[in-house]
Amino acid sequence: MATTKELRELTPEDLRRRAQELRETVFHNRMKRRLALETDFSVHKKQKKELARVLTVMNQKLKETKEIANG
């Protein structure tokens, strides 16, 4: 699990790749929960939080890029 500081050091492409990996993992975990194959529900919650963190940093970088381009 990466910290926000570590995520800010990544390139936008790395962030997109990480977000896609986390989306797939969250999806698979959700399916495991539905089929009662997963008993540790805290893993799913942590991965969802990390995905949200990655998406937040991506949006912040996008906003910074737009501000630089406009002004």
C-alpha cells in the first residue's frame, strides 16, 4: 500500500496503470466476497481506499497541469 507522498512522485501513466490494477483487484475481491471465498473483508476495504487515494492524486495532477497550461 503506497502512501500519498509516494503516489505524488509517480508519473501520470504510472498512476493510471496503478488505478487500473486496483480496479481489477477490487472487482475480483468483490466477486470472491459474493461467492463466500474471501473471509478477510478488511483487505477489500483497504484496496478501495488505496484506489480512491490514487484517483485523488491523479485528479490533483490533472488540475495542476490545466492550471499551468492556462496561466
